[in-house]
Amino acid sequence: MDEALEAVGPDHDMLVDGVVRYTSYPFVSGVTVEGTAAGTRAMKARMGEAGFQEWLKGQDVLREETAVVIKE
């Protein structure tokens, strides 16, 4: 997903309506990511921080009880 967001530009840091497809054939595998890239900085500028946080709550973007954070 990082590569998909990087491909559209540095202003995009969120994938909306994302779909991840895995393919596997003998000796070859692949992953395809599709979705709508969005930039949270622009959204916060338009909505304000409080409005953006309210929007996030309504979108079920992250469920805190099932979230897994991976650090390198």
C-alpha cells in the first residue's frame, strides 16, 4: 500500500475504499492495490482538525480494538 500511495505523490497518505488482490502462480506471486488516494493535510485544512476527527469516526477507518501497529 505504501508503494501505491508513493506512486500518486507525497501529498497523499490515506487510501480510501482500498482493495488488495493477491495472485499466485507456480514460481510467481503478486499483489495489486487499488483505491482512492487522499491527503489528510488537505482534508484537515478544509474541515479543520475537529471536523476531520469527526469524519474519521464516521468512516470506521481504524478500529482501535483490532489495530496492529508495526514498527521497523
